[in-house]
Amino acid sequence: MQIRSAAHLALSRRVATESLVLLENKNKTLPLSATTKRKIAVVGPFADCQSCYFGESTTSSQARSPVVIPMAL
């Protein structure tokens, strides 16, 4: 089996596109103000896991440095 084949990349892109969650911007909450203090819950076992963004098949030569949500706050 070829890793990162055109077919696998196409399937990966389709799955990612179909699994996107869009936020509803009720009351003009977004973008968040840098001056107004708010509380944001970042939950789950992978909430601050940089290596989890690329999956198990990513090699170290392909690794990037994503900014996970807690780093961005």
C-alpha cells in the first residue's frame, strides 16, 4: 500500500471537508475581543496535543508545528 497516494490524499481531504463544524455567530460574538475577558473551555484528551493534528501516519520529516487552541489563547 502506498502512503500519501493521490487517492488517499483525496479521501482525506473529502473526510476533513465533510467533518467541519461551522460556528453560528449569534450576537456577533466572533471574532473574540482581545480586551474583553471571557472564559473558554478547551476540553478533551487531545485539546492541546500538537502531534494529534496529523495522525499516526505522519513521519517526523513531514511534521509541522501546529498552534493548538490553548497556545493561541
